Amino acid sequence: MAYKHGIEVTEKATSVRSPLSTQYGVQVIFGTAPVNLAKNPAAAVNRPIKVNTFEEAQEALGYSDDWEHYTLCQGMYASFQLFQIAPVIFINVLDPEKHNKELDAKAYPVRNHRAVVDTAGVLMDTVAVTAKMDQARIGSAVVGAAVVAGGSAELERNKDYILDFDDSGRLAVTLLSTGTAYGAAEVTVTAKVLAPEMVTEDELIGAYDVEHGTETGMEILRQVYPKYGLVPAILLAPGWTEKPNVGAALQTKCQDINGAFRAVCLLDLDTSQARKYTDCAKVKADMGYDDPHGLVLWPRAAVDGRSMSYSAVYGAMMSYNTANNSDVPYLYPSNRTLNVEGAVLADGTEVYLDQVQAGNLNGDGVVTAFCDLEWKSYGNNTGYYPDNTDPKDRWIGCRRMFDYVANYFVVEYRSRLDSNMNPRTVDDIVNRFNIWGNSLTASGMCAGLYAEYRREENTVEDILAGRMKLRIYFAPYTPAEYIGATMEFDVTTLENAMAEEG
């Protein structure tokens, strides 16, 4: 070991806190990603991709700050930068084989033997590079180079140059000292680039191909549980549910997932139509956002000086708060910190609501954002309200708890399928469930939860057919949405105080 005498400072890599982990608050996010930046672009199309960190998402799907065109990046940023919650399932529908366009040939200046293509979305495996055969610059190394029209030579990748992407996602061409064009002043690049604008609503909604047995878009949701053993809990498509067809399709996906599970979905109102809070009720009705599993959101969120769909932030917040509370969604996702800078419309117009205005929005079944020293979510009603006031379908917390208990029951007792239907099996299922229900009740997560096996509902015909029926009774808490206090002038206290002074 070296002899040391003096002062020394060393540095270590910045520590990033580990994300919270959830099993019953898992987000499934549909949209488009800059897959040209992914490690394997072809493997990132129309399949569920589970990630636990921002770095994993970046490697599997690519990342860009162009949130408008690459909508999955909103979910990546919100989940891993604003809230640190995992895992998240991403489903990308942008296909580089299908959604691309030609990049016109263009000359790019070379500085320090490196040229940067100023267009985003370049597909690396389609790149062709040429350089002019300038003897004064290139020297005798041109011997053997393939000369093309215009006195240029087509360069060979990994021999004359290498390709990589810079921090902004732009393609960089680095000329190799052992290649034929090391001294070139400029290079000409042709390629194909991603065209996210070509992705259609129908492609995001997806379909099942009967002939080939393949699924696309939202149909991929079915694969999440079989592949990862995770129950989808929150479905969202930031940047897309402003379109009513997409939102309607997402609403239909919330129930009977894999024939057993259920989830909520997040639906953004189009802020170009709903420019003020009084527009939201009509826009919501026109878009058909009235499902008990649908949470309707308005407006957008301001994050790092940019605009993001509210659903991306709200989904990450819901998932985070679920994980942070024993992975049980018993706390309402209202009056919760959003970690954003503000609320805006799509054109950047700032939105500041007061308590009365925000309350009116909530009365229309719309969740909004409210600034109370910091920006918070605000609203407890699903999109089903005010048309329906059944507490299990109206209140977000009740709806999520009903979904949670149902999903838990399916996951926990699937292993008991095909057991002998004898009294021991029945008692074991009921008793274990009731012990769990009592634990939730004792923890203040619900008012009561228990199951019953009723003999009169399990007829001989049912038993012979191999069917067991249970009843589950459940009482989640409703929110303390309004707290009122009446003030009165206490004359007696004033009189007594004055008498004491005398």
C-alpha cells in the first residue's frame, strides 16, 4: 500500500433509492416507445415488458423526452423519476418494420472524426454512410474503397466507422483511424427513421389474429399474468385516452382479465375541448367515460417545464401509495402529493382551481389537481358518478378494494382448484379467508370482510357438477370527503371573561 500524507477526497456513484415494490398496484401502460434506442428493437413490439428501474426501461424500450410522440416515456418518467415504483408493465405498439419513413440523404459535418445526425428516431440497422474521395484529406487509404456516384465511397460499418447514440438520442457516426475516411470533413448518411405519427388508434386498441394466433395492442393484456404472475391493477395509455375510441376500448378491458381479474383504467379528457372546468361534464359525456372502473382525469400535469398526461402521473402515484401502505389500496388516492410543478392545458395554459371549482368537477365524476401549498390529486368519484351512486361503484377507494379482494381471492385460492370438495376443503378456504379478512379489519383497512359457505346455496346438483359457491361480505370505508364545523359566538364566555376583569 502507498504511503499517504495529506488530504484526499474520493467520489462514489450517486445512490438512487430502490423503488417500492407492488404486487396489487401494478400499472400496465400502452403506447409508443423510441425502440430504435432499445437494445433489441424487434423484441420490444407488441409484447408485455416488465421493468423495475428506469435503466431497464431504457434498455428494453428506449427513452426520449419527446413525450408527445413516444407516450410510454411519460409512464417511465412518472414511475421511476417522480415516484420510484416498480414493477411496471409496458406494451409498445410502434413497430420499426412498419412505422418508418426514409431519411433523405444529407451531408453532415465531421468534427473530431465524429458526425451527428440531427434527426431523431434513426434505425441503426438501415444506416448507409458515404464520404467524398478527397485525396488531400483521406490519403492513400482510399485504395480499395467502393466508389459510388459523385466521386464518393460507401463506407463499411465497424471497419470505416462505428455507430452509437448520444445522450439526446441522436445517431453519431464515428470514423475509425484504421478506416478509409478517417480524415473526411463530412459524411453523407441515408437511413430509415421511426414514424410514431403513423401509429393508429386501431393499432393501439389491437386485435387477435385468428389465422396466426397472435395478439396486438390492448389484447396483449391477457399475457401479463401468465408470463409474469402479476395481476394488472391500473390500466392506462397516456396521450391516447384523449381519443374516445381508445378510452372506450380501455374501459372494456377492466373486467374479466384472464377470465378472473379486474382493474381500474385512467382516462384523460381532451384539454383542447375541455379548456375550462365547466366544459368537463359535457366532454366526459360526449366521450362516453362513465364506467365504474374508469377514473376520469383533467387537466394535464406540468413536469420539468413540459406537459404530461395526468394519467401518467396519477397512475404512478396510485401504484406508489398502494405499495407504501402494505400493498393494499385502502387509502383513497385523493389529496395525495403528485410531485409535479402545476396543472396545464395541452397548449401550456396554466390551470388554478379553488376548492369550489375543484369540488364541482368532482361532482361531475372527474378527478383533478389542486394546489394546497403543493400540487395534489383531488377527487374520490369514478366516472360512473353522478349517474350511479352505489358506493362500491361510485367511490374510487371502494371500487379498488372490491377489485383487490376479488383478485386476491383468485390468486390465493387458485391452488385449491380440483381439490376434493369435502367439508375439510370448505372449512380451510373459509377459515383462511376469514383470518385474512380479520387482519385487514384489525389494521383499519376496512370495516369488515368475511366469507360464508351456505348449504342452501350449494345444492346436490351443484356438488355433483363440481361447483362450490361462497358468499363474501365486504365493507370498505367511504372517504371523509366533507368535514363541516359550525361556529357560534359564545356570549357567556365573553361575559365571564369581562366579569373576571372587573
